[in-house]
Amino acid sequence: MKINGNENILVIQTAYLGDLAITLPMVQVLKKNYPKINIDIICLPDTSKLIENNPYFREIIRYDKRKTEKGILPTWSLIKRIQLNKYQIALIPHPSFRSSILACLGKINIRIGFSKSAGKFLFTQITPFNKFQHEVERNISLLENLGISPSKKETSEYYPSLKEKNNIENIIQKNTNDEIGIITIAPGSVWKTKRWMPERFAEVVSELIKKNYLVFAIGGTSEDGIGKQISELVSSSKFVNLIGKLSLLESIELIKRSVLLISNDSAPLHISSGVNTPVVGIYGPTDPRFGFWPYGENDVIIETNNLSCRPCGMHGGDKCPIGTWECMEKISSKKVLEGVEKIISTKK
């Protein structure tokens, strides 16, 4: 199907932060092919901070489906808003039934989503879901319904403000002395089973400090306890715990200025490719081969192979289903440090 390039298009992505990060390349490809179209997005208030200052979007519609806007009346209010905006096309990478309903009841004539979506019967065009394709490429494949087939790899773009960039510059200058570079760690995750142990992060940080690196920790306010644990174990001025102290775009700016990122399977891992920072990705209960592997050129995956219980789900959980948490327990600090050295050796 061809479009005329003047349409109003709605993207619905109300999943987690990493999912929104992985959706951005699709939006960028669409806008680069049709510069005059208007693209709006529905996303969570917390995740919307990722796309502040982003020129690809005309409007960001924040929908707090889990808290203040949970229930029929707020959802109906959102549907009426969608109707008033008169969108011609909806792109729905999020597989939830709610996302399909929003587009259908919002009276959007062309509704494009995946074959695995719970509400696929409400779509006008269904794209096959290839579970072995990277999620970035899967999402971009939705655009084939609009006659778009990108010829090159697309990574997410982010737009920290000048103030945010200056804040990170000041933090770096305040802490820098004779270090040979910055390494950032992201030791948190929404899901507890995806969090590698703080004591092992501390072991890695201690070794990096011995090699004369300055190490920063980033994450959300709910992960502050993890940062404090690592700080207590490391006890060095060359480890700076910034968990809960930075805006999302400031964290991205810090990742950009880092030699590399060490991260659990969480949003920072997926963000890193957009700022060309290699990542050592730590995977426990999840399997990167289902489309969520790091998307950079020199990234390293650390995981425990040959476990019959792994993966135990697409997104992990709050506790190990069989009570062993073997997938993470078997990942040593030595193995992660080997991944760090592999990336550093490619930069020499």
C-alpha cells in the first residue's frame, strides 16, 4: 500500500522503556521516507521522558494505564481524543489487546500490527511475527505495509537538552582526575530475576578501578538500594553512584561519553546502540535470540547456556520459577570482565 505522505499517523507503544527505545528506529525510518507526515505516539508517562525534544513526533500522548488512568472512563476519554485527531493510520508494535482496541474504537481506518498480537483480528493489515528477527527490524517490518523497505541499519536517536549535556559534563569534570576513561554500569531491571547480583557488580567495579577507570552507576529511583549496596562494597571515590539522580536523557548522555556500558537485559542495554557505545549485556532468565540481543557492532553477550529451564519467559519475573536462579548464579565477575576486555581490545 502506498501513502501520499501527508497522513496523520498514530504509534501505540505502552510497554516498558526498552520497548519504546526499540520502537524509535521504525518512527525514524517512516519520517525520513515521508518528511511531511505527522507522527503522534501513545506511551506511558515515565517512558515519554525518553523522547523529550524528539523532532520525529508531533505530539506525545501520555497514557498512565497502570495508575491514574486505569479503568474504563479514562480509556474512553483517550479513545475520544484519538477520534478527534482523525488519524488515517495506526502502527501497533505492542501486542496487547488494549492497543488494538484503542486503534479500532479510535476509528483509525488502517490498523497495522503483528500476527502474534492478542487483538490481531481488529487489524486491517497483519505482519508476520518473526521471533528470531531483532525487535528493531521486526518493528520496521510493519512499514512494509506502507511500501517502505529500509536499505540500511537504523538505530535510535536521542535528544538531551543543552542543560542536560552540561550537567553531565560538570559531573564528569568534578570526578575526573587521571582516569583513562569512563565505564558506566546499569545494575537494575524492572524484573528481579534479570538483576545480576550487586556483589558481583562490585567485584567488577573494583577490578575496573584497579585498571584506572572511573565508574558510574545509573538507574531509576526504585533501584537506588542496588547502587548503595555496590557503593558500600566498593568504597572508592572512583565509583560514583548516580542511580536515581539523573534524568533519563542525562543517563543517555553519560552512556554516550562512556568507553562501554555493563548492563542487565534492560532499557540501557537497548539504548546504548543509539549512542554508539558498546555494551556487555548480562542475560539470565531471558534469551537474547528471541529478538532482544544488543544491537551494536561490538557488543558482548554474557549468559549461561545449556540450561533446560532457560528461558523461563520473554521478560523474566520477580522470582525464579524453580528456586535456583542458576542462570545468574553461574555468571562470574571474571566472565563479565572478559567481556569488558574483549570490547576494549577492539578499540586499541
